[in-house]
Amino acid sequence: MFSLYKKYLKYYKKEVILGPLFKLLEAVFELIVPLIMASIIDKGINGNNSTYIFQMGGLLFLVAVVGFCSTLVCQYFASITSQGVGTKIRDDLFKHIESLDFLTLDSFGVSELLTRMNNDINQVQVSVAMLIRLVIRAPFIVIGSIVLAFIINIYVGLIFLLVGILILAFALIIMRLTIPRNKIVQKDLEKVTTITKENLSGIRVVKAFNKEEYENKRLNEATLNLENDANKVAKIAALLNPISSIIIALAILGVLKLSGNLVNEAVITQGDVTALVNYLNQILVAIFVVCNLIQIFGKAASASIRINEVFNTKNKLQYGEVKKLEVGDYLYEVNNLSFTYPKALKPSLSNISFKIKEGDFVGILGGTGSGKSTLLYLLARFYDPNSGDVYLGNRNIKEYDKTFLNREIGFVFQKAMLANLSVKANLNWKDPNLSEEELISSLKISKADFILNDEDKLDKLIYQGGKNLSGGERQRLSIARALALKPHILFLDDSLSALDFKTDYEIRNNLKNLNLTTILVTERIEQIKSADLIIVLDNGEIVGMGQHTDLLNNSKIYKEIYDSQTESEVI
């Protein structure tokens, strides 16, 4: 928590200094009030001096107004600082997450990152506001009350000091008990977020399989766990209020008993007794504030640990500095490549070796879970293999600069993802300087020029995830986006699956005319019959490699897939 404060509060030095100072000023006035009241009792009421009472009453009003104005100024500075710090942390965390590679992101989860981006940062943001508004004020009230009690009478001051020590001890114990439990609450919240996200994104599937009752039960169990763990923390934190009240009540009895004797002995006045009781009540109110602060800072401490975990996470992939592609006999050479996802029970790919020439159209075929998409991820260097090497041109792919590599490779994922922006903004996502002619050209190649028939043309707004487009339209726009930068290599991860046969054929034909090295993952043999190279995968291993005719004669699995698809077409 302190590391985040140190890093981000430096942008708000003025507010961090002035805010507490104004709150301190308000606390000073609050401590003066009992002294004025004591003076009114001793000199005004006991002396039957109405003029003095009105004068001191006017002073009380002035103190209240100035204290109120000081509080408003402090609140203003606290709001600016807390909102600003929250914004900066959120921006930096988002940028850091965006910079992480796939393997690093896999160590977190989407729901976990969402919770850290929103709830955890909100906790830190609230703690910053409390830091400026109350962290200095509450201790100052307690310490000021004890000091003034000592000034009035040393023996009464000792009672105040004992009260402060006891309450501080209980506060530290409760803080120590609540901080680790707040981490558990955050984990429970992540689980609730995960289930909610899954249901919202897959609500059609849930309804189609009539699983509403099951999902409701699953969410209820998660929210019940969250409720139980949150209640445990709340019950522990709530102990401080009654304990503090009991201590203060006993202290008031002690002060009244001792003060009564001191008044009889004319050591202190009746006004002093009133002031002492008021100071004890002020301590009680301050302790209630401290109780809330303990909960707030306990949550913020747990949240800051989780935020720093993301900040401290470094990329597992290290890139080189090469920014030029030199192609020899082959564009790609893959040697004995093997890869296993973290925590996976078995390898996704094993002993993969092949070569691809520049300008080739390559098809990768296999059943679900055979490793097709994973192979593309390794060729695009979203991951590094556990063993083996991938050569792009004459160099190991690890030697290339990240930005250069991303520009040379156009990637269209299996699930077409489009942002809630205009068509133009979606297409020139990588490079906002692309001309309209270049964008239209990529639309025509990908057969996504249906957009040009819309009255808004390139300014047409795409809904989140492309929900105002059909599946085929989303895929064609995604291909256009990848082509807009004129990449050297194009990866299509089953990105033609939603298209009719005619559009599918026209797009593939357009890509061949570009003489662009294209690697297509598919489950449909019709799409890759004319490919220069077909790689057949099964359980993460190559079980066939060559052209269509050769594989029909030499690959049992390829022929089985071909026969099953041609039979279905006949049927």
C-alpha cells in the first residue's frame, strides 16, 4: 500500500500537504470548544455574567463556521487526490496488462484482472481520501485530548493515557486479524465475478441447455461464501466499537469519581469536569472513526498487494532487436517443437517439424484439441516452445523486435473480436494513418465491402463484439483488419468457418493473388485441397504432411476426415 502511495501521491504534493493541514485546523477548533464551554460555565453561568455568555457563544459560532470551511477545503483536496490517484493507477495497470504476453496473462484470469482493475483500485482510492481527511485528524483528537487532560490535571491525564493505550492495543490486534481475511473476501469476489461473466457471455448456451437452475445454484453458493467470509471480517472489526465504548464509559466513571474529589478540594473547576467529559466523548467519536479506518485500510492493504502482484509481473517472453526479415530457402523452419500449457496434464504439441516456403498457402487440419491454434500461436510468437526452435527467415524468431514482428504478421483469431467503434477505427487499429483507399482495398479483398453499401460507409458504428453483424460479416471485417497493414504473413485461425462456400472460395482466391504467405487452420478439407502444404495434426503430433493427393494415399486420418466430409456432402 505504501509503495502505491509513494509512487502516485507525488503528483498531488500540494493537496496531500494542504488537505491534512486544513483538517488539522478543524481539529484544533474542535479541541478548543470544550475549553470555551468550561469558561462559559465557570465565568458566565457561575459568575452570572450574561454578556460573557453571549460573547463566548459568538466565539463558538465563529469557531464552528471556520471549522466547517476548513473541512470543506480538506474534502475538496481529498476528492481531487483520491480520484486522480485512482485514475493514474487504473491507467498504468491497464497499460501494464496490455504489455503482458499471452503466457503471463494466462497466470491470471480475466475475472481476476477485472476485480483488480475495479474493486481493488477503488479500495486504494477510498483509502487515499481517508488518508487526507481522517488519518491525521483522529489521532490528533485523541492525543490532543490526552494532552489537554494532563494540562487540566495530571492524575486525570493518566486515565486518558491509559484509555488511549488500551484502545490502540485492541485496534492493532483487530487490524492484524482482518487484513489476511480481507484477501479471502477478495478471492470470493473474484469467483462471483467469474461466474457472472461466464453466464453473461454464455447466456444463450445456458438457456439452450436449460441450465438456469444449475447456474443460479452455482452463483448462490459463491455469493454465500462471499457473504460468510465478509461477515466474519465485519464481526471481528465490529468488536472495536463496543470495546472502545466500554473503555470510555469506565473512563468517564473514573474521571467523574476523581474529578468530584478534586472539585471539592478546589483543585479543578466544574467547567474543567465538563471539558474532561467532552474530551472523553471526542476520543470515543475519534475511535469510531479509527474503527472505520481500520476496515478501510485493511481492505486497501490487501487490494494493494494484489495490484502490485500485477505490476511486479514481468513478461516471460524476451524480444530481440532485429527489424528486417531476410528470407532464404524457407520462410519458416520448425525443428522438434514441443509445447505444454502451464498446469496442463499433457503436451499440446510434441516433436513438430516442418518447413514453409515464402508465398505458400498452408493448411493445418485436425480435430478439436489437436493443437492447431497452439501451433499458430507459436509461429506468431505469442508463446515460446518448451523445446525446439522456430526460425523465421534466416533467424530464430526470438531475435526479432516485437513491434516489427507484430507488423509483419497479420493474425485473425478464431473468435472475431470487434470494438465498439466505427468500421474505420476498427480497421486502422494498428495504424491510424492508413488511408481510406488502403482500407477499402482490404475490405474488397476480404469480401467485406458490403460495408460500403451502408449509408454511413466506413463511419458505420460497430456494436460491442460486433453484435450488429452476422458471424460471417464479423469474420470478413477481422480479415480486412489484418490485411490493412499489408503483412508479410497471414494467419487464419479457423477464420472462414462462418462463411458460405462461394465467399470462402473468393476470399482464398484473392489471398492467393496477393502472393501472401497464408497459414489457415481449418476442419474443412475443401478449404485446403489446393494448398501448397497441408499439415495434419492429431493429439499434438503431425500424423500427415504433404499435398491433398499425397495425403489421401498416405495419411489414414486425413482420408477418414475427407471421406466423412464428402459423405456428408452427398447426404
